[in-house]
Amino acid sequence: MDWKAFFTKHTLGCLAGGFAIGLVVCAIGAGMMSFSGSVAFCGSCHAMKGEAASFAKSTHSKQDCVECHLPHDNMAIYMIEKGRTGMVDTYHAVLRDYPARIDLSAGGEKTVNGNCLRCHEKTMSGVHMAVGVDKDTGADCLKCHSRIAHGSNHLEGGIKVE
């Protein structure tokens, strides 16, 4: 088949077809990105079942995991961190070496604290600690509120704050 002649004759159709295929690929990618940050996806891993179960009982249960556990400063850093943490989780899932209690890393704590302040900025502006200003807690929300989303153990849900 003479591809050059085909594309010359059907240029508009080929462009429209390519555009339609691009839209479908983008829609599928966006759907996969959204689902891969959900509690349903994260909780499907054996090691995260306890975290998902305790989170389901918390006040924050309507949020997706990525709302707290990934940085939201810019899309590039978000995507890099999503890939990195996904690979770490996959690595541990394949080796089946997750600890009985999963703790946040220092970088994870910084991300979660930043996201607490991102979502609760208006609340924090009315109290003694302004957003981004280190006061008595060092702007560390987890110092006092670490059990809000997951409770203190796998069997306990997060603390209800209504």
C-alpha cells in the first residue's frame, strides 16, 4: 500500500483519527491516575489493608490517599513522587517485607504536614500558628494530630472530629 498517497488523500481523516485516539489515551490515563490514588486502589494491596480499614473510619475518609501522601506544589514533583512511592510500594509488595506497622518517613511527614496546612489554611489562620510559621509545634501537625486519619493501630479507626 502506498502510505504517502493514502495520507495525502485522507489528511483530514487521519488528523481527526489521531486526535480522537489522543483524547481516548488521555482520558484513560487521567482515569488511571485518579484511580491509582484512591483508597480502593491503595487498600487493594495486602500490606495496606489495615491502613485502608482504619482510614475508612476516620473523618477524612472522603479524601483520596494522595491528598495527604503526595506533594501538591507542582505537577512535575507530584508525578515524580507518585512514581517513586509507587515503585517503593511495589518493591515491598513483591518482596513481602512490609513491617507490621507502617510508619511515615521523614520526607513523608513533611509532605503530610504540608498537606494538612494546605487544606486547613483558613482554620490555621485563626489560631496562634499561622501557616508556614514555626511556633511551639514547629509547624508539625502530626505532633498532636497523628491519629486523625489512621488511629493508633490497625484495628482502630481515625479519631472522629466533627
